[in-house]
Amino acid sequence: MTAPLHDTGAAGAAAVDVATAVPGKAIEGRSPWRIAWMRLKRDRVALAGGVVVLLLILVAAFAPLIVGLLGHPPNEFHEETIDPFFSTPKGSWGGISSDFLFGVEPGNGRDVFSRVVYGARVSLLVAFLSALVAVALGTVFGIVAGYFGGWVDAVVSRVMDLLLAFPQLLFIIALVSVVPNSLWGLQGSGVRMAVLIAVIGFFGWPYVGRIVRGQTLSLREREYVEAARSLGAGRGYILFRELLPNLVAPITVYTTLMIPTNVLTEAALSFLGAGVKPPTASWGQMLSKAVTTYEADPMFMIIPGVAIFVTVLAFNLFGDGVRDALDPKGSR
């Protein structure tokens, strides 16, 4: 009876020795972010949107270099390219040529390519910074309301409801009309951009706050929060060391989907004359001027319109892919 037991043990020991002797790759754990990146890599549509987003950011960041290589100064007039009788660009397709890649602006001959490139800088700067303001305010108020509950939650929730019901566009238009030309050390279009960032971000934080509040209401009952509380952790530690790291995923998803909305808001305000001041380039401002010239020069309307369309579509596709990667069950 002892021989089989001895043989089995020897065989098991030999198997263990063989297993340890065979060289192989050690099994490594994968973090949630690495798993999300692997899912995102399989979504080619989202990756294409991400590549376009990256290109847009690079174009906005290196606008002076790109314009210096491929265009002309955005506010430089080229009257020689304009028909003196009809005030329209000479040639076909809005004056598109090797010297003017997207043609010229009716009436004054400014380079449309240069103005589109600089317009990307204005739109993305306003969109990103206003989203940053909204995410910061929404995260703080949302996590506080969700964790403390009671009268704190009631007050924050009513403030969010009030801001969501407030006519944002009308308020910005009214505010811009009374804002001085010099404010906070800024001048002209800088003042307008600062006002747009502050107001869009301020009225945008309730959307983030609602999501963060709902997630916090669920997370505050988890075991690790109870364990931290039983070990004597303070409220600040629980809020920013236990709850906040678990809110990064939904905050990231909503930020990627908020940016294209801010791009559209900035374009709409510039179209209505409440955006940056001329001659600063803006896509919405170009569309506003193109309304009166689209019959004679439709390209001047099509090009900035396509720029807005591509930017919003790229951010939406990338945001949808990020959402699916971070929360595959919730996206079904």
C-alpha cells in the first residue's frame, strides 16, 4: 500500500520540477486601465476618432508653424485675389490654388486655410478649458452631495436643477454685451474667451455633478469604504483616496463627450456675434459671414462647416469608444 503512494509522490515531485524547469513568461496581473486600453485597441472606429482628435490638437498647438509653412498670416489681406466688381474670389472653388489651399475669404482675400487652423485653436481652447472647469466643479460638488447626503445633498441638487433650467445662451449673450474690452489683464478677444470658458464651465458642471453624485451614492456603501471608516479614516481621506479614484472612469467618459458639445456652443456663440472679436479667427464667425456670401462662394461656408462636423464627430466616436472600453457591460 505504501509503494503506490511513494511512486505518486515521486511523479508529482518530478512534474513540479519539470514545470519549474521549463522557462516561460511569468503570469502578470492586468490593471483595469490596461484592460480598458486592450478593449479600446479593438475598436477601430474609436481609434480613428482618437487619431483625428490628436491631429486636431497638434494643429491647434502648432498653428503658427503650420500657417508659416502652408499658408499666409490669418489677418493679411490679398485684394489681388478678389474680383473688384463682385467682391468674390477669382477663379473657381473659392479661389483654391497651390498658394491658397482652401481658397480666400470673399471681400478681403484673407487665407481661409490659415483662419481655419487658427479657428481650431480658439474652439479647442474654449472647449477643453470650459470642460476642465465643469469637471472640477461637478466632481467636487457631486462627491460631497453623494457622500454626505441629507441637507447637503438637497441644497446641491436644487442648485443643479436651477442651473440646468437657466437659459445659458441668452445669459452669455447678455453678459458679453456689457463686458468691458479690458478685464483681468486681458484685452479684446482674450476677455471674450475668458468669459466663454467661465460661463460654459459654470453652467456645465451640473451635468457632471449628477453623474458623480449618483456614482458616489452607490460607492459609499461599498465594503472598502466601510473598512476605511472603521479604521478611523477621516472624511477627506475617504472622499479623495477611496471614492475619487473609483470615479475617474465615468468622469473621463463624460469629459470626452462634453468637449464636442462645448465646441458647438462656442461656434454657435461666435455665429451669433457673442464669441471672440474680429479679426480673431473662429469657425462660427466664418459661418456667420458666409451666410451673406454662400451663393457666390459656397466653399467659404462648406470648409468651416466641415471642420466643425469632423471635430464633433471625432470626439463623439472617441468618447463612445472610451465609454465602451471602461464600462463594457453598461454600454450594451
